[in-house]
Amino acid sequence: MSSINFDPDQLRRLAAILTETSLTEIEIVEGENRIRVVRAPAGVTMFAGGQGVVAGAPAAPASSPVAAAVPAADDFSKHPGLVKSPMVGVAYLSPEPGAPPFVTLGQAVTSGQTLLLIEAMKTFNQLKAPKAGTIARILVAAGAPVEYGEPLLVIE
């Protein structure tokens, strides 16, 4: 993994802008480097991936454990247990604020079990496990916007 240089003060300023403006995401790209700051209700502390640094600026304390160090999503692109987003929307890891998450790291799941919700156009869509296995990685933060085909979880 390559070393990424970034200014922690710049990251703090970007997180403050998210709070002040009620934005959920800011991304700055300079050449090969990228800094993306995402605000999510039950967010991710901070992790590095790909060409940039991603940090969650949680609006509230995290209610569920999320991996603090998650490899870049590209590392899992060929993994047979990769679960991708079937739509554009917002990912929710629990059925409602303050409720336990649908799944946690290391949890065994059965085929058809609800993994998370994706809100699209005011409709909450259940994303079900395509196969039985164990949750090896959670690659999305609660409340984070997701794109079609974006890696969300890995089931082994």
C-alpha cells in the first residue's frame, strides 16, 4: 500500500464544513490524490483505501461496531462473496436509529437474510444475502450514499 500524504487540519476543516452546511459528503481530487469526507449517523471512524483517505464525521455516536480499517473496495472486486448495491440510494445498516444492525462482522448469515436497507426515492429496499456464509467485511457506513454496483459487504 502506498503512503498517502494529507493534512489533518484540512480534513478537520472539511468535516466542519459538512456540519455547518448539512452536506453529507465532500470530495477533493488533485491529480492522483483524493480526499473524501462523508458524514454518516453511525459512521466509520477513519480508513484509507485506494488513492485517498476517507473519514466519517458522525452526527451521532456510532451505535454499531464498524471495521476501523477496511481495505479498498477494489481489493474485493473479484471476491465471490462480494455483495454490490443493486441501486443508487442511501445505505442503512439497522432497521431504525438506535436499533441493532442487521449484521455485524463475523456474524453467520443465511441465504435470503436481510443484510441492510437501501433507501431510494423514499422507499426502503431490503438487500438480502445471496448466499449463506460469514460477514467478512462491511464496506459501507450507515447513512452513506451508495451507487449502483458499489461494493457493500463481503460474505465468506
